[in-house]
Amino acid sequence: MGYIIFSQNNSVKKRTYRIFKILGFYLLSLLILVCFIFSLPLILETNLKTEPKSTPSDQFPVTVNPKNKTITENAEVNKYLATNHSLLQAATINTENILEQIFNELAIDISEMPWYQNLAAVGTNRFVTISPGFRKEQVAEAFAKKLGWNSKQVKEFLTPTLDSKLPLAEGSFFPGIYAVDIGTTPTDAQILINQRFSDQVLSHYGTSTDQIVPINQALIIASLIQRETVGTDGMRLISGILWNRLFSNMRLQVDATLQYAEANNSKNKNWWPSVEPVDKYIKSPYNTYLNSGLPPTPIANPSVAAILAALNPTKTDCLYYFNDPSGKFHCSATYDQHKKLIRQYYP
């Protein structure tokens, strides 16, 4: 009888031990998961601050010559832009890396949760995301939303200082993710923007390139390319078409400039409104349906990929282009061919 009781007690102890062992394993796993989730914003912040800088010697190539109205097919440049270590491919990989995007979005979402901010009890881990193609006002809104700026601070942020490295009031607010403290001032944010633009663009924009295509002109073209494309695949071809129009003294007729002009004149700040036929008659220096040449400033803030595309267009005889309902890109050398294709896809 005593043996049976002892055996039962021993069996209960073993079961209890297994239960606590399993429970401990799950609790430890949960603790590791919580620690990992909690650390994601810190990892993202560290990645942003320790991001390797590309060397200034890696200069932007240029194969377009606006003065001579020529586009040169340069095999070496094409090969360089296609290699994984080129600035174009680096920009493309940064925008197409799905896992990196998921990590960044998750880290940003966690950093914005009240429980995280209360536990962190620090002023860091606020992240401002500037997407390629944002207007300057959208950039200011993104910072203001995360930092609680008022309208006066927004205006201060959008007003370049006398010693600012930004070449323009539009077009040089470099896209990307910025890690900021909650007390970041408009001047502090300007310094962040200035430094990122200097590292990613100015350091690669050599004197010889600027003599061929002044940086202001490149940023204007790049901003049009950025707003006229989805992704980076067709950027160089769109660039070739836009340069062809400029070389032919043809009006650019870019719908994105109508959006920019309409938003400038509108009290309802939808920064990229739908384009209507009547918009082609908007009186604005940005209306490229009414005015020849380039708009006076960029219409958005372009990526490195768009800037490289502006400097290195694909040589083509196309002057007209559109996307069919499936999103496929089509271009034509003549307006008759263009109309024929449009009727084919939009009967």
C-alpha cells in the first residue's frame, strides 16, 4: 500500500515538473519575443544612424547634353547602372526590398504605440517617413504630425536658412526615414534634411556633371519622372521621352504639373488631385500644357533613382506615352501612332 502511494506521488511530481518546464519554456519564449518587439524601433534607429555613406568619388554619370540636344548611349554607363553596387540599383533595392519595408513599417508602428512610448520613457524613436514624390508641404506635414509643430514652426521649417545647403525650396527634401527626438525643432529637422541631401545627392554631383546639367534642372526633370512613374523600371525611358520633347521645343504636357498647379491654387489641400480636362487651362507657370520648357521649380522631391534617370535617359524616338488598363507602358514616335494605340486599349 505504501509503495502504491509513493509511486502515485512520484508520478504527480513528474507531471508537475513537465508542466512547469513547458510553462517556463513558453514564458521564456514570450519574454524573448517581447524583448525583440520592444527593440525593433531601437534597431531601426541604430540602422539609420550607422547607415554606411557612399563615397563622394562615386559620381553620378551623365549621358544627356541639353546644350547639344543629344542623348548618348554609353555602354559603360549602362553596365554600371545595371550592376548591383551602382547608386541606381542601391536606390532600386531600397524601394523594392519587401522584407526591409515590413521591418521598417513594423518598427515604426511599434514606436507609435502609447504603451511603447510610456515604457521607453525617452525622447527618441519618433520616425518620420518621407516618400519619393512628396511635395515640400507633405514633408512638413509629416514632421509636424510626429513632432506636434504648429503652423509657425511648419513655416519656419519650409524657409531655408541663409547657410542652407538646400539648392531649392522644393525638390531637395530627400526621401527616406528620419529618426528624430520629440523635441526636434524646425531648424534641427532642416539640418537632418540638409545632411541627408548632401550625403546622397550633392556629394555625388560633380562639377563636370553640373556644367552639363545644372543640379536645379536635374531636380526638376527628376521630380517629373518621379510623379509620372510607379517604381523605377520605366524611369530612364520616361526621361528619354521628356528630353526628346524639350529638344523638339514641344510642350512637356505632364499631368503631374497640372496636379501641382491645381493644388497651389486650392484651399482644399489635396496635394495630388485627379486631373480633369479643364485643368489643362489652369493659368500657372507650372502648367506644362500651356507653357513651353520646364516648370520654374521641381514639383516634388525625387529619389536618387529618379535623379540618375534624369541624367541618363534611354535613347528613344518616342515622344508620346501612356499606360494601358493593365499598367503596361506604351510609347510612340508620332501622334498618329499614339492615337491608334490609345484607341486599341481604350476603345
